Amino acid sequence: MRVADLDTPALLVDLDIMERNLRRAAEYAARHGLRLRPHTKTHKIPALGRRQLELGAAGLTVAKVGEAEVMLCAGGKDLLLAYPVVGARKLERLIKVARRTRLTVALDSLAVARPLSAAARAAGVEIGVLAEMDVGLGRVGVSPGQELAGLARELQRLPGLVFEGIAFYPGHIKRLDEDGRQALRRVAVAAKVRGVALRRVGIEPRCVWGGSTPTLFESHTVPGVNEIRPGTYIFNDRNTVLSGACAWEDCAVTILTTVVSTARSGQVIIDGGSKTFSSDRLVHPEENGFGRVVDAPEAVFWNMNEEHGFVRVDRCRKTFRVGDRIRIIPNHVCVAVNLHERIYGIRGDFVEEVWTVDGRGKLQ
Amino acid sequence: MRVADLDTPALLVDLDIMERNLRRAAEYAARHGLRLRPHTKTHKIPALGRRQLELGAAGLTVAKVGEAEVMLCAGGKDLLLAYPVVGARKLERLIKVARRTRLTVALDSLAVARPLSAAARAAGVEIGVLAEMDVGLGRVGVSPGQELAGLARELQRLPGLVFEGIAFYPGHIKRLDEDGRQALRRVAVAAKVRGVALRRVGIEPRCVWGGSTPTLFESHTVPGVNEIRPGTYIFNDRNTVLSGACAWEDCAVTILTTVVSTARSGQVIIDGGSKTFSSDRLVHPEENGFGRVVDAPEAVFWNMNEEHGFVRVDRCRKTFRVGDRIRIIPNHVCVAVNLHERIYGIRGDFVEEVWTVDGRGKLQ
């Protein structure tokens, strides 16, 4: 099948770019002695998880129990659920996952750890745990000093659980400019505080997890980190380019759309909006718009409704007519993929792969 | 099953409120002699389309060919596809839909109408068409005077197509305050311009379509309108309340979430973010946040990542612990429903219906 034969909107993955992105991260990790455990929430496709494992990933990361169930099909034997699992129904399903793979869960409280411990113990399985520390995002995670040491010590005592180490997520660093580098230095300081506090109570963690695509290639500068779990790097997106972590040529995903109306002068309407791209704004507040038009970067994708994209084309040399196809790099590829039933792997003009997004909508 | 037995995040529909919303719109339409043709993009569930038809809807509205295919199961015999259909593959599928139901398509150009005419003629089916006019949103639609009259005249001549009338969408009116009422008066002026221009070329349209939930109950004030196609009114959401078209008690949908972390003082993290609610901001720029916490309206759902909701609770009298459940009215219910595989119809503490969102992700 040719790309020209695909109906729109369709999410395309350039297979050569994806492969290059995967290899680049794998080589970086190998060079610095880091274990790579890609976060599969970006693609939610077992075949792509399998490819990441083939290229040397130490295991895979997921965000939800439902994603873990899907990612078992990738064939890996080592899953990290980087999310606090709460509730009896989820624990029941989690135990089934833990019977089939080595499983580690990141959490930040005994309120989450105790029921997990009880469930693991009752089922006779062992589940690894990571203590999550906050390094500046203010989301989950305890503070890196005494609070972390206290949590780690308690986790070591809980039956059914194996204390594996520390997780953190520097998701507050959106760009590696001067501010970003300063924030990264503060992360390094937090890592040192963590080291001191843990040694004081006699704990030497086996794993220290960092990772996030914008800071991916700086992971080796944070003391003690030995595993990373970036997600977006497989595809990259407009946010990643603006973060400074890659170039436009490294964006593997484009969304193919069709012009359906040119009624308003200087503007075209395309057949994709918030149900195709998601309404995620850029994380860089000084930039705007909902995507980059690949063949006409001077076009401005300035507004969207559910099924309509508003693209200003008054500065484009090219003229657009109804039926013309426009390819767009989305702001945030993880939420865009999650809106598509299938996505298409292409090489040049040809469609070589059709993947079902098996993890789509696995919210629980 | 009880609501307490549901895992989270889960999208709940209060069946009594939904029923009241449906009846209120049906009664309004009947009182003013308007035909009601609900836009099913909000729920994407054939069973709910069927309920709308039972309550007197003249037919259903969809946004995509894929949604039309799904909504055939609602059993109606009259579909409006309120979207320009472009491309041979879509036309092929559209013809199949047209063989099974009366079908009308809204469009704004001959570039869309001519291939539709050719496809209908070749297949020996008749497809209704509406000429779309722009009344201020600046999305699709020609201007209401000569341009509209010219398009309508051409549409009347195309074989295979039956010219049905005029469609417009006052989606730029977000609130019925003084500005909104002024904008509505301009829509009424546009409607008069439309009437004069069409009569001048001897056209008396059978249908004139308006509709949009914020202006729903003002539809009778726009001259000539005899059909309306609101979508959101079945559930309502935070945008609808802030538009002035309904009260909080009329919001049928809440998203049930669980607190998974309280690590940061004054804040809780819930197990739903942009993949559960969508990242749609409010259409009212002076308000912010991503939803209203039902039992603690003073809580502020101020930020989200893909699977994390950040809720500030420092002004709440209530204290929140890990495992507590929080119900939230989303900003925009149409994009939220589209993220869920299943949604749950509840009465009080009991789950009475489980619906698969069959139209979810039908982007083409």
C-alpha cells in the first residue's frame, strides 16, 4: 500500500527515523553504562516494545496496570510500572502480571506500599518497589533527604516487596537552555542529598532511575543514575525539538490530513482537530500553535475544534486546494498516538507496517 | 454493580440527569416547532442515539463517515453528516451508508460537491446536501449573501444530489452574556441576508439548520431556523455551565478518580490527566483549570500530565488521603468521552448501564 492510498487523518511513523532514534538512545545508554528501560506510554504497541528490547533495552516501562497487561505481549521479562497502584481491583490484576514477569512498581507512600505488600504476600509473589523522590516537578515523590530515607527503610521491611532503589522524574525541565541546565544541576544536588541520606541509614540502592526525553542525553551527569526511562524519544515531537533534544529531521511521526475547506481567505481547514492531535499546547509557553506543517513551516496551525484544524496559510508561497494533503508534526506525540486506533509505519511513499495501538485507552 | 466497585478512572453518566437534559431539549424543540437532530459526536454510542430518536429526534447528526457507520446501529433512518466529505475512499463508504439511510451532507464548496455528485450518480443513490454558511466562527461556510446563493444554485443543478437547505453553526458564541446576545443578533441578521439572497435567485430552502449547545434554547430567535443539532446538551459540562445554558445540577457526566499521592502538602494527585479528561482548556479564557471537583468546588484542578491530575486542596475543609475517590465534571465532555473505551450509566450508587463508546477514534 502507498501512503497516497491511506485515508485521512492518519498517523504515520517514518520507520527509518524511528530506528535511528531508537539506536541513538541505545548507543548513548551503552556508552555511559546506563540501563535503558523505554516508557511505552508513547507508542502503546507491543511490537515496538519488542523492537526496543531487541536493541538492548533492559526492560520496559508502563504507566497503568492495563498498559502492563498489553506490554506483556512484547515478550520482555522485566516491567516497571512507574505509577502508584491503588485499589483492590488493580492489585488483583497486578498480581497476575507479576506472575508472568519480573515487576517493579514506583510509589511514594506507605499508603500505597502496604496494600501492595499484603497482596504480594497473600499471592506468594515478589514485587520490586522503587521509592519515588521529587526533584522539582512537584507531582509525586517525597523530598530527597530524611523523608526518602524513612520511606526506603520502611519499604525494606515490608514482606512480599523487594526494595530496588530510587526513581525520580525531571519532567519540570522542558528545555536545555541556561535555566534548564541550572535545574539539572539542582537535580544533581538532590541526587547527592539522596545518596547521603540513604547511606546514613545504611541503604545502597541497586537502581537509581532518571529519564525524560528532554534531558535524556544528559542523564550521565546526574550522580548515581544507572537506569533511564525516556518515552517520547522513539518518535520525538514539536515539544522535543523546542526542548533542544533533537532536530525536526528526528521527528518520526507526522499526521496526514486533508484540506476540506478553503472558504475563508488565507486559511484552510484540515480534517483533524483535538480528537486527532489532542489539544495539548506546547510546554514552551512562548511558542504556540498545535503542530508544524512539514512542507510549509510558515503555515500556522493556530486553532482547532474536535474535527477541524484551522491553518493560516497567508504567508505560504504554496496555494492549497480542497483535497490537498498536509502532514503535520504534533505538539505532543504521546497523547496523539493514544487517539488513533491504528498507526502506519512508512518508508518513503510506501506503507510497510500497520500497528493497532493496543494500549490505547487503557486508563486503569 | 455499585459505583464503589468500579475501578478508576471511570466516566460516569447520571441517568436521571441525562434523561432530564434530553427531555428538556425535546420539549423546547417541540414547543417552537423545531426539528431536533442531536449531534452524536458527544456520546458516540448507538444506544444513546436510539434514546434521542425515541424522544422525538427527527434524525441524528455525525461528524465523520466512520461515525455514520456506527450510528446506523441506532436504527434511525435519517442521518446528517455535518462535515465536508473529501476523498475517493470516504465517498465509497459514504455511498454504502446512503444505501441504508436517508443521508444529508453539509458542505461549502463545489470542490466537495462535484465528486459527491459523481459518486451518488454512479451508484444510483440520492444524497441530500446543505450549503454551509459562516455566521461568525470563521471555520467552514461561505458568506450568507451572494456567495451562498451562488453555491445553492449550483448545488441544485448537480445530479445525484438533492439540495435540502442551509446549515450554519454559531460556535463562536460561547456565552449568553451581553456580547453573546449581540453576536446572536448578528446571526439573526445573517439569516435575513441569507433569506433575501436566496429568494432573489428563487430558492426557498426546506431546512435551515442552526444549533450548538450554548445557544440551544435561543434557536427560535433566529429567523427561518427549523432544525437544530446540539450535541453537548445530553451531558453538559463545565463549558456549558459557564456559558449560562445550564446549571451544575444539569451536568450528567462526572469522571471518577482516585487519589494516588498526597506527597506534596496542599495538593493531591489523582489517577487521571490528559489521557482521561483531554487537555481541553475552557472556552472561557477568564476561567481556568481542567474540571470542577463535585464534592469540593473549592479544590483547584490546576494542572495535568498524561496520567496525573494535580489538584490543589489547601482551601478545602475536607482532607484527602490516598485511596479517596474524587468526582470531577470535565471542561469538555465530547473529547473526554472519546478517550474512554466504556462509560457507565449510574443511578445513585448503582451502575445500571455499561456502554462501549463504539464511535471512539472513528477519525475517518
